[in-house]
Amino acid sequence: MEDDDIDFETVMRRAGVHPIARRRSLEEEGKPELVRSAPAEVPPVVLRRALEAAERRATVAEQQIAELRSTLGRVQVEMQALQAERERLAEALEASTVAVSGLDHERRVLSQRLGAMPKPGPSPFDLRDLFRARGLQTDDEVVEAMFALSEQPSWLSCLQGGSRTAEVLEACLALVCERPECQAGAVAIVRVTAERCEVCEGSDTRLAFEQLLEACRAVDVTRMAIVGGSPAYHTKLRELGRGSALHLELVGGEGKASRRKAKARVDRVVVWGATMLSHSTSGAYEDMGHVLIRITHRGLAGMLRKLAEILIDESESARS
């Protein structure tokens, strides 16, 4: 039997005290009025045990209260930490809002200045015309391009109307859609619709590359050099070629390829004519003969499809 559930009647019987016998004794003595109110004699040991059980219950209750107070303290500390984090995030949001407002203001100012610029006479270094030739269609896109290029050292030559302006725009500026894989590797980007994206052109670039691989197998091409293209194109080409049987050597439009390296054993050399190539780059490949292929399509997916078509035509001609 647990001490917390003491049956006093049972304990008194075990101690030799019988309430029924006591009531009978009172009745025999002629004191019926005391029968109901006569208490049974309780041994000290029973009282001691009852007191000890009560003390234990009190101790347990105190422990529970202490645990609840400790839990409450931890909850209060966590609430304070959450409140502090909430205040910090609110301050960060406010600072970001101010920064965005400032950038919007600068964008509007630049757009107004651009619209107020007098259009110069015909010139090969007309910055507005060069942006249009690069594929930008609106003043907002021009402003976005200027923001994106403003941190590039080569941008100064564009503002000064240098002869390398078009080369800088081709090498550094990428017109891409919102897909992260199309933006990877780009130095400066202008966001356009998927149909105008220079990497995917709104289609599956991976499918176009698979078509190229099939065409390469048909003419036994395993090593290919692609000359020209922006860093964004090269990043995408490396991703597409990773793990495939086609080894790609990628040469930037502004790179200076030596003739010895240019004549290293490759099965085909593709000169991407839609991009601006320095003479020191393209000149090293001019005497490659039938190995040389020129493609003028600007977009990556379109270039891959065109290259695959050329190789397939070559394969069919060889069979006939």
C-alpha cells in the first residue's frame, strides 16, 4: 500500500483499535449521544506516517513549481531573443527599402539624362547605336546595361568612344533570361524574355547540344575548338560538355591564340562569327582549311543547331 493512499480504518485495526468495539462500549455505558462523535484512538505511528506522506507530497509539489518557474524563465529568455531578432530584421528591411529607393532614384535620373542626350551625327562610336546593335531594344535596357557595366574597368573605353567599344559589349554584356543556368559566368547581364535569351533562346539548349554530339559521332569528331563567345556562353558550354565524349577547347574573342596552339590536333575549329574577334585571335585560325567552320548565329542554342546541321550535311556528302 502506498503512503499517499493510507486507509486509516485498516491501520487502526492493525494497531488494535476497533471503532465498532468502541461504539458498543459507549452504548453499554449509556452514552449513545457520543457514539457518532467518539473518535477512534489513532496510534502515533499512523499520524507520523500521514505527516511524512504529506511532507513528501509538498516536496514534490515544490519541485514541480520550481521546474515550471525554470521553464517559464527559459521561455521568457527565448521570447526576448525572438523580439531582438524581429527588431534587427525590421531595421534591415528598412535599410534595404531605403537603398532600393535610392537606386530607383538614380535609375530615373540616368534615364532622364539619357533621354535628354542630343543624338550625335553618324559615327561608328555612337554609344546608343552600339547598344542597339548589341541587341538592346529599350532605353530601360540601355540603362540596366550601363549599371551592369559601370563596375568594369573596360567600361571607360565605351564612354570614351574607343574603337574597342563593340568588342567590350560583346565580351562583357550578356542578354539572358531569368534562368540561373543562363546567367552563370556572365560578367554583366541585362534580363530579357526567354525568346531573346542569348543562351537558351527559349528552347532546350541541352537538346541542341545532344544533336551536336550525334552529328559529331557521325563524322568521327572528338576534339573541337570554339573561337569566340562570351564568358556566359563558355560557362554553359563547359557544363554541357562535362562527361561527354566531345572535348571542347574554348577561346575567347579577345584572347591571343598562338599559331602553335591553334594548330594543335583538333578535328574542327568553329569561328563564332557573330561575336567580335580580335585579329590576333581569328588570324591564328585562318589557314585551317576544311577543318575551319564559320557560324554567324548569335545565340548559343542556334549556334549548336547550325553546327550540327553543317556536320550532318558533311556526313551525308561523304556517304554519297
